[in-house]
Amino acid sequence: MVKWPRIMSVSDVFLELAKRRGVAQTGAMRVYDFNRAIMRQPAPSVIDGLRDGDGPPPTFPGIAAEHAAYASALEEAGVAVTSLPPLPAYPDAIFVEDPALVFSEGAIRLRPGAPSRLGEGAALAPVLAAQFPRVLELTDGYVDGGDVLVTPRAVFIGQSARTDRTGAEALASLLATLGKSATLVETPAGTLHLKSAVTLIDEETVLATQAVAAAGIFRNFKVLVVPDKEAHGANVLRVNDVVLAGNRYPRTLDMLDSHGLEVRTLSVNGIVKIDAGLTCMSLRWWADD
């Protein structure tokens, strides 16, 4: 049951409804307003996923537990989750954001830059076709969804070891057909994906590493810089009115709290060992039906 203040004007009621539905006062949806998501269950092979580190690999039970907690956090934030079966032949397939982009207007199948991941897009194709009014396909170059940051001002495409110039330019053209403007940027050296180092936390603010802040890519945004020792903490996920953040980064969590955000912490001990973060485990969009 919705509880309302005792006395409200008609205009106040409509404003409150808009806020509860995740709509800005202008009547436009915010880019982090979501009510649908696609996730893929991890297979035991996930522990063999791509990674640069030499430390001990994650455990399958640990990854599975983190994945389940993440799904629950999305649902608690108001998102209906479609859970896909595991793909044992593709250890990194739980990171569904890399082979596709989704918007209310349609979806785009991408071509991940790691050869071992090229088959993941085909596995997603029938799911995307069932959910979206149109599905476009990147056919030139390579793009990982982890290099694509959607903001109210533009869709930033970071060129990296996994996203080349040809793919970035081709993706910009596809985005234009969906009514989205794109800005191509260089992901800082040593950074796997753009969103490994910068994520959107409100319509005018990003959370970023020192390297991204120094590059000036987001000079038109307010930039909150994470401590150098908590660089992985820059990967957070804004979902409606909640920010999902890793529990390993206390100073970053304090910064988010001081910014006035509602934060839900999640364990990321396993996924960071396979070079992943919170943004990459789901495809999220707003569906009106």
C-alpha cells in the first residue's frame, strides 16, 4: 500500500507519482531508470574466465553467490529479471553487457574484442528478438559493452584493447538510428574497459579513477574521484534510486554516502578476480508494457 502525506495538492500527487516511477520532473525518463533486465546464470567454467591477474582464481560457489545477490538487488530496486541458462562453452557469458547494448528503443548486438567471446552474441540473439522492437547488429570492428557508458548528454564509447576505432565508429552510426548521439573517447592506458574506471551516479555526476579525471573526458560533468587504492570501486551501478557498489571500497562508499545517494553494497570478491564489475552482469532497460 502506498502511504501518502496527510495533505497534498493535486500537483504534489502527480509529482510524487513521477518520483516513485523514476521519472524526472521534466517528464523524461532518466538514463538509469530500469524495470527490466536480462542476466545469465554462471556455469562452473566461469572460474576460467579471462583475467590479467596472477592471483588465485575465484571459486564457482563464490561467483554464484555474488551473482544471486546481484539479481536480488536488482529485483529489490524494482527491476524484473529474466534469467538465462548457463553457457558452459563461454566462461565469460555471465557478463551479458559486453555482447549487447539495450535501450527502450531497441537493442544492438556487439562484437566483443576477445576471440573467445565472439559466440556470445549469437546466443543472445533470440532473447533480444523476443524483447525488443528492433535489433541492430554491429558488423564492423569490435566493441565490448563494458566500453560504453550511457549518460544524459551522450553515449560515450571508449576505445580500448577490446574496442577498436572501426567498431566504435560503426556503433556510433547504429546508435544514431536509435536516436542516440555518441562521443568517441580513449580509455586510459592500463584500463580494461571504460566503465572499469568511470560510471554514472546521477544525471550530472560520474564516479571515476584519477586517470579518467586527469584525461578530462568528463569535463562537463561533476567528477567524484575514487582513491588510488580503490580504483576498482569506480565501477558502480545506478538503478533507479539506488546505487549498487562493491563492499571492498570503504572510502568510496563514504564518498557516495556524502553525495546523498542510497547505496546498496554487494560482495565483488569473486568477480574482480576475473576482471569484472557490477555493470557487466546485466542488460537493463525501461519497458512501457
